[in-house]
Amino acid sequence: MDRIATYQSGGIEYAERAGTGPCLLLLHGIGSNAHSFAPLIPHLPQDWRVIAWNAPGYGQSAPLQGGWPVAFDYAQALLDFMDRLGLDQVMLAGHSLGALTAGAFAASFRDRVSRLLLASPALGHGMARGGPPSPAARTRISDLEALGPEAFAAARAARLVHQPEASPELVAAVQRNMAQVRMPGYGQAARMLASGRLLDDARRIAVPVDVIVGACDAVTPPEGARRVHAALRPDWRGTYTVLPDAGHALYQQDPAGFAAALVALAEPGRASGNKEVVK
């Protein structure tokens, strides 16, 4: 990452670029990690403090207790992490599974979030905690156990990139990050995805929220992001942005476009726009 150092705090590993300006906290998706944000960092304002955590069970972060944590459990872990770092309020951006954590956090701890960006949001499968996992979550877990991390990543990485044959270096980077997933963290995250209900949390959020998605996202397609945007309270519903040449790994495929959405998010006094932008 651009001038980034890696630290540990209370069992959570995180990467940080120091800065004296606003603090941006980045939450990665189910098949990724903090260092996937490396292409994004150079496009952000140089004075911003930027922190990307490795979610519980990822990198050197300790997993959560129990086999089936829900989104609120990750949100509580995030709150404890922020408290340890002395972060009173942050701009929060969650990608894919990270959007489930970000949504639960903003809905429960609104005073700790100045603005929220939900990127390529995973809606969750709405399954009961402790029951049979959704088929998609069960497949994720069984594939990782059967294939191992490297073959698992090789089988899945290209699907996250729009026109992967034209971007072999990006596919390779996505694959390297995905190959670092491990149990039990990945299994916990897959079960959280199975029980997630982002649309329910979106209706409870009372902070300004923008939504961004890649037009060519085959994992969390734009219609899902539209549903999240529509579910937000009108007074807090911000901009819906589509990056036309990006897939699911949109902050890696179009880091400049993603950074522009974050910079707009931070504009002082910016009202919720309730508008659609195609970059």
C-alpha cells in the first residue's frame, strides 16, 4: 500500500496510512483482505487517514467466537476495534460482505459514522442463524475445504473482474488475495453471509449513505445495489453510482472512479443527493 504500515490491536490486524485529515475505514469482502485496497490508496487525498482492517479470521486477525456469527457480531468487533484506536467517528466504506458489516454497524452505532459507502453490497441470504446454511454459503465452504485456498482462488478470481482476459494482472492480484483465506474465518464469514439481511439494516440507517456498484458485476449485480439504495430512508439516501467498466472488484478495476465517489462522500455540508451517477 501507499505509505502503509501493518499493525495489530486486540487481535485485529490492520493496515494504516497516516494522515491528519478525515479518517476512512475500509472493510473488505469475503474473499479478500486489507491489502486488496492497495490500488485505491494513491487515488485518495494525501491528508486522509486510511485504515483497512483484516476482518476477524482473516490475515492475522483472530476469528470470532462461535461457528455462526451474524453481521452484528462483526459490527461489535468493529466498534471494539475503533474504541481501541480512539476513533470517535469515521467515514465507513464496506465492499461486498463488508457492506453487511458496515450496514449493521451504521444501523446500530450511528454516532460513530459520519457517512457510509456501500460498495457492491452483498444483500445476505436471510437464513436463520444455526439452521442449514444457504446453498451458496454451503458451496463456498465445501469448495474451500475440498480444493484448498490456492485452487479455490484460481477457480473463482476471474469472475470478480470485468473482461478478465484483458486484465490478467488484476486477475492475478485478486487471486493472490483470495488464496489467503482460511478456516475458520472464511466459514464464519460464509455463514454470516447466509444469515445477512442488509435490506433490513438499510431501512434502519440514519446516517448519509451512498451506494456504488460496477455495471458488469456478476457477483453482486447492480439490481441488488439498486434495491439497497431504494431501501434507504429518503432523508439519508445519497448518490447511486455505477462504474461502467468494472466488475465486482471495482475498487481494484477502477480505483480512480471509486476514489472519486469517496471524495464526494466527504464533501463538507453535502446533502443526500438521491441521484444516479454513471462515471
